Amino acid sequence: MGKESAASSKIAMVKLFFAPILWGGGLIAGRLISAELPPFTTSCVRFIIASVIMLIALYSKERHFIIPTKKELFDLFLVSLTGMVLFNVFLFTSLKTITAVRSSILIAFTPAIVAIAAFFLFKEKISKAMLVGIIGAIIGAILTITEGDFQSIMAGGLAIGDLYMLGAVAAWAAYSLVIKQSMSRLSPLAVLAYASVMGVIILLPLTLFEGAWGDVFHISTNALWALLYLSVFSAGVAYLWYFEGIAVVGSSRASIFLNLEPVAAIFLGIFMLGEHMNWAIGLGAVLVIGSLYIANLKK
């Protein structure tokens, strides 16, 4: 039984490692689609596609659909509201007024917020190794994002966009905490499938204000591939792996892996878009990955 538990933990770590890398690729795909579709319409379409795929996968794997209880429906609503609606609302509103680099710095503090909240709400312990890992990963993420020039990036103090981004951080932290609670009886795949459907229901009225549904059928080929990536890999596979990781290792430890997202996005930008590489990016990446290793060390 001990070997099975160790194997499950290792598999969870691998999934948690690759989930933010897929989300990092989603940032590049998001650049392509954002030029042709507004944010709520993009989010709604990607979760419609993800919902169909996840429901088919759920039925194929479990051969039936579990009817959620009232308590589970409420938990699923919280998962959708925090991770699929509020996070996107705050994120896209913030990006109208601040740069993606500046927003990524603020997002880097999410693991610390999740760990503190999980400690008080669920009594999840924060070991010395985890604390060192959280601090190291935050420093590494900030060093990578700013390329060593943190002072100029954060010059000018907090702006309204920063406050929206802090709202996005709070929404994702809440999302990371309510996920585990929703998986007491439902499998991670069931939670993702039902939460995706609920996310579509919540997002659909918001898309009516954008009036861009006609544009969905006239996007370019590159934007179409980007939308499919966002739907299948970013909203589907990455979310599922993150769910499964939290179910095994807990919210605190899982959230540390989120620091890989900006690092992955920058490295993908270097290799796919020809962006430049320097010492700060390389050192930041080493710090993030090394900190993840330290945070997950056993006694």
C-alpha cells in the first residue's frame, strides 16, 4: 500500500509539473486569439468545447453520470465561480491597464496565499522545506519575469489594474481551496466536467454584452488552432491534472507549481516566437525548478 501511495504521489507531481507548462502555452495561444475575439466569448467557447470533451471522457471512463447532491452542486458552483469566471473577469480587466509582465509578478504570490489559507482553513501543515520552496519559487518567478530589472517594472506603485490582478490572485487561491472540498465523492474528472458546464452557464450571459458570437465563425486559421489549444489542453488537460494533483498532495504543495507557468510561457516564447534569452531568465528558471524539488522533499 505504501508503494502504491508513493507511486500515486510521483504521478501527481508529474501532472502538477506539466499542468502549468500547458497553461504557459495557453498564454501564447491567448495572444493569438485575443486579437480576434473578446475575453468572455473566448472563455465561453473554450469551456463549451472542454465541457463536451470532458463529459464524453467521463461517461467513457465511469459509464454513468453521478447526480451531484445539493452540497456538491454548491461546491461545483464555487469552483466555477472562482476559477472559471471571477479569475478571468479580474485577469482580463487587469490586462487592459497593466502589462502581462507586471501581472505575472503579482500572480507569483498565489502559492503563498494558498498555503496560508490552507493552513488556517484545512490545517494543512507548512513544513520548513515547503516554506523555503515557496519563497525560492516566488523569487525565481519574479527574476524570470522581470529579467532582473524588478525596480523599473514595479515603478509607480499600485494602480487600479494591480488591484484587479490581486482580485484574480484571490480568486485563484479560493479556487485551489474549494477544489479539494468538491472531490470528497466526485472524481477529479467529474468535478472538471460539471464545473465546466456550470462555467458555461455563468459565462454565457456575459458574452451577450460583447456581441461577438458572429465573429467566432470568421476567425483565422491560427486563431482557430489557438482556440482549440485553449479548449483541449489549457481548459481541459491542464485543469484535470491540477485537480488530480490537489487530490493527492493538497492545495499548498500543488500551488507552488504555478510558478512554472510564467517561466514556461517565457521559454516557449523564446523557442516559438524568437524572443531573447538572458542570465536572469535562466537563473530564475533554475530557482523555480530547484525550489519545487526542495518544497517536495520528504523528511
